[in-house]
Amino acid sequence: MTVFDDYEPEDAWHPDDLPSEQVRNLLARLALLITSDGMDFISDLDLIEDVLARLRPLRPLPRDVLRADDLAADIAFVRGRL
């Protein structure tokens, strides 16, 4: 397991949080993966998944690989709660 010594939005993820809080957390995590401007319109899980799918082939850093994988797993978790 890769460990990073700084605070990340993933650190605040908890399975018992309200789905609305989990979606806000997912959006914060996605924002860290987006490098271009003009992506502030992201507001739902379908769009998060679409952007994540487009970013997957472009993620060069190990931290980005882990972030994208965690984000995909947690999107599935939130979908199961809705």
C-alpha cells in the first residue's frame, strides 16, 4: 500500500456519512485530478464517472492512479446507497 504523508480528501471519507457529504467528498477528490479550467460544472455521479473514465488513460503519477481507483470504488459505494 502506498502512503502519502499529507492530508487528502480521501482521509475524510467515511462509509456512514450522508450520501450528500460523500458526493461532496468525491467532487473534492475529482477536482484534484482535473488539471484544466472550466470543469466547475461537475455536479453528479454520472458526470464524475465520465470524467474519471476520460482521465484514467492520462494518469501518470502513482498518487493519481491510487486516487482514481479509490474514487471509482467509492462512487460505486455511494450508488449503492442511493
